[in-house]
Amino acid sequence: MSKYCSYCGNELAKGESICQKCGRKVEDTNATISVVSGIIGIFFSGIVLGIVAIVEANISRSKNDKHFSSTAKRGLVLGVIDIVGVIIAIIIRHYVG
């Protein structure tokens, strides 16, 4: 499946982060979804959104020749924090009340 620049329509090579035609940075929507899911997951539905954040970060990684972008890394970390936070909350509720 080919990827195209959202600004000029130029076809992009796999893992290319800057369009060779117009010079603009190509957005990685999976990495962005990962970060947003991770942030929202801190406050709501941590298990579900934590998993979404981790999955989207790994999809981004697979599209970029097995390398995590900095945005995907942030999403991955936030996803793990979401899940660990929920587990800690469950343990605390079990022992406290």
C-alpha cells in the first residue's frame, strides 16, 4: 500500500518522513493516535486506551522499518503507564476497601 504526501500528493517511499517534492514533514497518524490515546487513558478507561496506545505505536513502528519515532515512543510509554496505573488502582482498592 502506497503512502502519499497530504500536502502535494507525491508518492512517498516506505519510512520516508519528509516529502521529496514539497519538503514538508509527513505526519505519522498512528503515532499521533498512540499519544492521544495514552493521554486520555490516564484519566478515562486506562486499560482499553492503554492497549490502543501500545498497538498504534507498534503499527507506527512496523510502517517505519521497525524503528519507533519519538512520538510513537511517547505513545508506547503512555500506554504502559495507563495499564500499570489501572493495575495499581485495582490492587489499592482491593486492600484498602
